[in-house]
Amino acid sequence: MKIHALLWMLCLTAGLALAQDTKQITPNKFGPTVEIPADATHHPKIENEYFRAYYVEVAPQQSTLMHHHGNDYVSVALGHTVIDSIAPDGAVKHVVLEDGDVRYTPAGLIHAVTNVASTPFHNATIELLQNHGHPVCVNNCASDPRAKDWPPLTEESKLIGYGDSFRISEAVIKPQQTVSNEEAYPHLVILLTDMHAHTGPAGSGGMDFNQKAGDMMFHGGHPDHGFTNVGGQDMRLIVMEFKPAPTKD
């Protein structure tokens, strides 16, 4: 009798565990799959011939819709990130990222993202409109053969990676440090920290400006005007440089 009762309890426990697992990975609550513009957590910021940039924000314990990434894309974590990425079949991938982490994902991903942290999830998603599945390196890329196609980075910058037509780096500018802001190529800047800066000569010349962490800016190539961090903390930014497509004869 005791053996029968024990077997019955084991079967009941297994059944409950299976039900809990099934509930945990059931994707129905995310709704039908949509394209990114239909997901209200993705806020469009900049679009041009090179990329389409979104600022993504998800409240604690909330989720995006199930959505489709139709382009190759780079994502930049804005702050400590703890999320679950849920596939259409219910499979869950737990992801932990630190502020400034950069990841590349080829086109075709369909998923929903649940913010399992107690703080809001912030992310910059950059769709690469000219990449079309070409290889992208974002880890240990110093020996990438595409390095020869780019000028050396300045002292305050470190390499993150390459695509066939773009380079990604992170710059850290110390308080009161002045650096060259000469840039040969069109470039996207993603701020990891607040920016309090002065561009141009010190004193009465030039211009002061302030931006918030998570802000994105796009500039064409330009000569050096001088760039000074006039704030009291390190300024951190991700820079994506883009090479224009070759002109057709």
C-alpha cells in the first residue's frame, strides 16, 4: 500500500513539473509574430542608407511581442541586462549582458524578449541595411583581415569588430580630456553614459552640448574640431563607422 502511494505521489509530482515546464515555455501570450515596426517596445531613431536604429525599452517583468528580425543587426546593451529570449517553439535562452556589450545576429531571428530583471531593459538595435548576411566579427577581431582596410584607431578607442563595410569601436574619454574628433567616414554614435562636452577651441570658441545615455547621433565625415569631456566622469560611447558603397560606373 505504501509503495502504491509512493508511486502515485511520484506520478503526480512529475505531472505537475511537466505542466509547469510547458507553461513556462508556452509562447502564446506573446501574440502572433510581427515585424519590428509593429512592436511598441522598439522606438525608431535614425534611418539612412546604412542602417535603421531603434531604441528598445522593456519594463521589469514585461515582454516584447513575438517579432521577426528581417535584417542582420547589431545590438548594444545599455546597462546591465538580464533577459529571456523565447523562440516561437517555446525554447528559452537566458541571456546576461553588461553595459556596452555588443552582439551580432544574422537576419531571420524570430523571438520575444522578457525582461526578467528588476530594472528596465534598454538596448540599441541597429539593423544593417547593406550587410546581407556577410560575415561580422564582434569578438577578438584584431586579426580580422578587414583591419587593413581601416586607419588606426585613436588612443582612447578600442576595437570591437568589423563587417565588410563597417567598423565598431568603443571610446572612453576621461574628464577634461581633449581628443581628436576627425572622422573620415559617416558614423553612428551610441552613448553609454551621459555626455557633457565641448567641441572646438577652448574658451569662447566652439560649442557646448549635453546628451543622455542611450542617445544616438549620426554624422558625416568631418575634420578635427577638438572634442573635450567637460563633465566629471568618464564618457563612454560606441562608434560605428560606415564606408559608402562603391559608385557604379
